[in-house]
Amino acid sequence: ARFGCHKKFPSEYAEGGFVGWQAHKTGAFNGFSLDVSYAHIQWNKHVQLTNSMPILEGQSWAVADFLVTRRSAVYITCSGVHSFSVDRVGIPWYTGDIYRSGRIGATLGLDPGIHSVFAKVKAKVSTTLSCHVTAIDTTTPSATNALVQVTAPQWMPDVVAGEFAGDAVTSVLLLNLHPSSALTGVTVAIVPPPKTAKGNPRPVVRIDEEKQMALGGVLHTHVAPGQLTGILVALKIEGGSVTNRDDDPSICPRAFQLVVKGTLAVDGRLVEIETDTVPVRCRKRSNQSFLMSFVDHDGSVNRAAVIPPLDGCLIDRDNPLPLDRDSFPSSDSDPLSPSRSTSSSSLSSSCPVMLTMHGTGVTENNQADAYKIEIGKDVWQFGVRGAWLLATDRFGAHNWEGTGMRSSIAALNYLANWTSDGKWHYLPADASRVVFAGHSMGGHGAWHIATHFPDIAIAVSTAAGWIRKEYYGDSNNLWDHDLGVAHADAALKGILEAAIVESYVDLLAPNLKGTPVFARVGSQDQSVPPWQQRRMMRHLTEHGVSVHWDEVPGKEHWW
């Protein structure tokens, strides 16, 4: 920005047709946080004259200069942008922290002099851009541990009946800040817990060495310079008086710490870092949601909230499988065999699953806990009668498309495998009989996944779900006022749109023929207008799909 700062550039947004650089002093020696706004642009006038909200989306360049006084290793982060470059535009592009996680940046070695950060900013009227440059000491032995950042697990699978729910796997984030040395021989261990008084000790968390070895290819024992990666950690519970039949949350494993060790390849220095304390939560098997962990479709570790079927699995409506495994006959009899007092014609071998997707800002735990029945004043039963409840989660703006959909299906398949044996074998989940459900963004997810997997859908239940992102408010409008349209003919535009057409659930509505649908919306919904659900209901009806429509008068998005 220090060169040619008075130069003007053509722009259709500005009065007079030209814009120029705006200079800002950061007042900080290691970074800045800048409110990117354009006070001289008459946004309201553009909206009124074009009758368009997408015109509020604008793009600009941000360039920041900083001084390096000696040959240094630095760690640069830029949040609020997709990517950034240093000194030369696009050579290379480094990953920006678009979702402001605070964990994504680039480690570089820089010579003395003035250096520049280039970032392309996309905003709707205004946004905030933050870039920070942190010096890294690569030579002082006492600073060795500072070359690696370790983040403790941000969540844990819950303990249910004395065991971690699901795959008993969690993840430690590891960032190698060294600009030129890999971190090798990475291992993760549990910090030994303090000794307790004799008598009735609490159970403790241990590394499950056998499972850790079985993870094999998904373990990262070599971390490249500047690499951020997740280290999968397999856990188990040992000791204490908790047995597989206990559901006492008051007897819960104590919190624990992990220690990460590795060696810098460049000089053999040992890195050893302890994480913050990791809490453990215990939950009951019935009438309570719990988090299970599983290895997702891309090898990362993920979670989902689960509630076992209320009143047992409705294999037979008149004689459901009991929820309490202790109600079964002796262990040598098969609770699923036709010898029970049900006819073989009414018998199924597993329980259906209600797969529910949450909306923006809702956690998977809260989504699961929304499924409850009031059986008395302020007395609730949590879950769904006769079916497993599975509330999935996946970080990012996926809208339950792409990786969000694959993650939900991975959770569904894992639940079926996990409940096929072990302590849940008496309530096996059936991944081929699914009720797809969700609210808001999750309502779109229910439409989207059900229309992609209609062969496993036994019903669909959506609330305030939208059809296409391009129809939802003024977000993601294709081609409207996009400068790139001038460089794309109709054939190219068709190819580009073909990349997202699989998410147009109205186009896939015929796939639900033969599947019952329950669609609900509040008549005064200001977040997802009722038009969205009404349009989908119309399409489904035209294709002969059985739709139970419920438009609730006077209700908005939440009630």
C-alpha cells in the first residue's frame, strides 16, 4: 500500500466511477485488526435502484506492511479471509482463517526489510480483517516447547455404563511452528494421575494401546513445518468400582491430562508438552442424551449425540424389546430369536433410527434434548419411542451438504455397527430404516440427505427447512452482479452450476415417492420464510408424495 497510494481504479460502486486506497495506521508492532468498511459508498441507493440485496456484496484488496529487523522465523495469521500472500500475490497463497478459529496460519523465514501481506477481502457492506505476525525463537533451548502448540481435546465422548460411548477416540490439535524442521516420533500419553486414598478409588482414563495401534494409518507421527494436524487418541477406563451395569454418574472417572512428545528433526531436540486438564462427563443409558465419538469419513474424529429408544425397540408393537438389558433371559438365549412371544412375520432384527440435523447455532446435544415427551408436570422423557435418536454434528458452513451429509451417514453407519454387539446388542440400530429430521438448516439437511438416500428413508420430518441456498435470503445468489459473469459464457456457467445442482432438493423431490413426509412451519417465520416449505410441499404433492402439512398460525422460527 506504500506504493501508488494515490492511484484510482474503476468501480461501479463509487460516485464518479473510481475508488482508491485508504491508508490506516495499525498502532501495533505485531499486527492489526481493521474494520473494513466503505463510508463513501451509497449502499442504500444501490439497493433501491437495482432492487437487489446481493449488490451489497463487494470485494477489495487489503495490503499491510511490516518491518523485520533481522533474519527471523515468523508465524502469520489472517482471520476473516480465505487466503493471503506474503510479498508476492499468489506466490504462494497461504490458508486464511476464514472462520476465525485462531488456529490457522503460515510459518515463514523472512530476511530483514519491509514485507507485505496481501489479502483479498469479500464482505457484505463491512467486515473485520485481522492479521498478526509473531516472532518464533528457533534456537534457544529453553524455548523449544514454544515451537509446538498443543490444544487439548475440545470435547470428549461421554462415559455410559463404565465405558466411553462410541469409538472411545478423541483428538489433540498439534501445530508445528518451526519454519524448516519437521516434528518426528510424535507420541501421546496420559499424565499419571495423583495417588488417592485406599478404599474405593475412582476409575481413571488410560490410553487404549491396542486400539491406538489399530488406528494405524490415521495417526500422524510426523508433522511437517508449519503443519496443523489432529492426533487421534484412543482411550479406555480402568479401575474403580464402576461395572458395565452401573449407571451412577456420581462415580465418574477423574479429569486427566495428556502429554505430547516429539523430536525436532533438524537438531534432535525433544519437545514435551502437557495439555490443559480434560474433564469427563458421565451419563445414563436411558432417558438422557450422551455423546459418542467415531472416526469420520475423512479420518478425523467426530461426535454425535445419541438417545436409546424409549420403551425399547418396537420390533413388535405389542411386545417391544425392553430397554433394560437386565430384563432379558439368561445370556445364552437370544433376545432377537423368534422363540420370543412374537410371530416371526412381525419380527425385525433391529431398531430404526431417527437421524436429526441441527440448525445454525444449535449444538448436537441440544438438538437431541429437544426430542422429549412431558409425562407429568415438568417431568420429561427424552428420546423417541421405538427408535434410536441420532443428532449429528460437523464444523463448518456445509449446510448438511457435501461433507456434512457424508458425516451424518458415517455417524449412522457407525451407530449401527456399535450397537450390533457389546452392551447395546439387545437394541441394534438399523442404518437401512431411517427417519430423516431437522429444523432450519437441519430441515434442509433432512430434505437433502433423504432425497439422496431414499432407499433407507422410512419417513421425513422437517421444520422450517429451506430448499436451495440460492433461494434463502440474499446469500449465495448465483451470477447476480458478479464481476466474473463477464468472463463466463452460458456453457461455462452451466458447468459451474452443475457442481452444486445436487443440493437442489426440489429437483430431487420425486425420489421421495412412497416415503411419508411431515412438513411443519410457523406462519410468521421471519428466518426461513414459509414460502420455502410451501414450495417443497407443492413439488412433493405434484409427484404423488404423501405429505402431512402443518402450518402453525402465528408462530415464528422458534417456539
